[in-house]
Amino acid sequence: MADKPSVLFVCVHNAGRSQMAAAWLTHLAGDRVEVRSAGSNPGTAVNPAAVEAMAEVGIDISAETPKVLTVDAVRESDVCITMGCGDTCPVFPGKRYLDWKLEDPAGQGVAAVRPIRDEIKTLVEGLIAEIAPEKKA
């Protein structure tokens, strides 16, 4: 891994889980990690319930848009994380691949999305501790 590890979150529509994961990683790790998210069949907009759930914890993802998964995005990432959605990434030697089994927030209200949001936060915190712990002064 480079001085600054890079992480790619992937789910089919890049509208819920991967967007929340990318937002949590950006929020919690700051500039210690390069963050990307993408989908194999991107939706037209980020899930409104995911936007609302993240806003409740002070993270604004309302301006985010679903992005298409590219081979370059995988190649440029140290860690590729699928979100339990059956998506697969192109495989390159030396990359780390994880699959986080998460419920799909599509079509669900904010009450159902909150526990998914919180589970993603816990997973992201563990990832940060592993790949980009804070430097002790």
C-alpha cells in the first residue's frame, strides 16, 4: 500500500450501501485514505433514505451521484469492498478484496436504513484501524 491507502466500495447501483460507506470513510479517516465508490449498473440518484440517514449523523451525501465501476478504479485501489450484493470486481494481483454482507436499503424507509448505516460505520471503523490508524504524536 502507498503512503495513502485507497479504498473502492462497490454495489450494483452505487446508490446506498457503497455511498454510505464512502461517506463514512471520508468522514472518519479524512485525508488519510483515498475513497472511491462505484456500481456495475449505477442508479440515477443516491437513495433518498440513505441521504436522510447520513444527514442524521451530520454527513451530507445529497450531492453525490452514482458512478460506473471501471477497471481503472479497481486497478487504482488497494482495497476493493463489495457490499454483499453479488457484484464482483476485476481481479488484480496485490489487491485486497472484501465482501461486506449488508442488507440492501433500496426501497426502504429511513428507519430501516439506520441500522445498515450504523453497521457500515462499525465496519469502516475496523477498516480504518487496520489500513490507516491515526499517527501518535
